[in-house]
Amino acid sequence: MAPVWLDHRVTRRVLANEVARVREGVHADPHSFLGRHGRLVRVWRPGAESVRVGQKTATRVDPEGLFEAAAPEGQEAYEIEVTYPDGAVHCYDDPYRHWPTLGDLDLHLIGEGRHQRLWEVLGARPLRHGDVDGTAFSLWAPSARAVRLVGDFNFWDGRAHPMRALGASGVWELFVPGVRAGAHYKFEIVGADGVARLKADPMARAAECPPGTASIVAESTHVWTDDDWMALRRADTSVNRRLSVYEVHLA
């Protein structure tokens, strides 16, 4: 059995490595380190003056913005209260306490290039996840070293919302409570060369008008009234019906 002092040294080394990866924005699985883990909650909030988790004041364990606090007892959900040097206070539900919003079948089909309804699983999807309303952000970026979410909800600071890689699927995902339709966002992708580049969402449902380039969280409110026609189309298997082709050239 290894000496106790060696175990402690290894633990400190592992912790320092985890902190460094979060600080540098290259942690591919931030949920394994941030959020609630047993009796401890870790919060990564660069630039914060102080942090409270529920009723507990968090301790700063890294000068760049890592805080730790005792987890609230008897409850799974908790609120994080962040105070900034200018006196501004931001309260939110912890994104790093939530399970992924994509299932194994979706990830398998995406990995094989056979998913036929990508608009339902990638991009920005407002939804209710568990008991919380928010938006699920998902991106397929198989060659990325890390992906960070930026938007007007985090002052366009990618350090605040590192995304997680879902296995070897190439999909990066993060559910952010409280973000609703109308929010502007982009993905900050760290490539294999270590350079971070801002990218609009290729699966975005809405985007800014030029010269703006941000993607926009959108939720369709259109009510379709073609149920009868769709039912007829599904029932008709004839290959001899006339084919109508429409073409348009946009200016």
C-alpha cells in the first residue's frame, strides 16, 4: 500500500491539473469537476468577487475564479449567487448539475452520419430539462480540443461556460438554465492547433441580420394546418404520380 503522504501528493497533483484545464478553457469534461460532487459544489466564475451556493458562502480556491462550498443538504437543486466587483449580482441554477440532453441512440447515429433529424438534437433547443427551463446547446465538432459557449447571457466570455464532449461521438453539449428564446450566442472552438475561434452555429434556427453574425436562440410558434395532406401523403405509395419541381433564384 502506498504511503498516505504519497496519496495526498497525487491528489493535489490531480486537483491542480483539473484546475489548470478549467482555467485554460480546455477541459473536455467540465461536469466531472464542476457542479455537485458528493458534499461539495465547485463553481467556476472568472472575475467574481464572491459566490454563495444556496445559503453557504463559497471559498475561493483559485485566484482566477474557482470557488468551493458545502452542498445543500436534502435537496438536489440549488441556486448560485455571484457578486462582481462592481456590485452586480447574478443568480442562476448550476448548469453543471444536469445530465446530458442527448441520448445514446442520437449520439450513435450522429457518429455514423445517419441521423436524419439533426435539427432536433443539435443547435440551440429551448426545453424543460428535468424541472428546469433553459436551452440545450449542442454542436458536432469531432476535431475540437475544447468548445466553449459564449453569448449575451455570459457577457461573451467563453471561460464561464465550457461544454462537455459526449464520449467519442464528436458532440459537445451544455444545458444552460434560464436561457430563453431571443438570446444571442456563438461557439468558441479550440482547434487542434490550440487556437480558439468564434463560430456561428451551423444548426441555428435564427441568426442576426448582417453585419451582425451571432446565432439566436429561437422557438417556433408556427401552427401547421396540413394534417390532412400529410396523412394523405403518408398513405400514398404510388410511384406514378406527377412530380412537381419548384425553383427560385434569390437576388
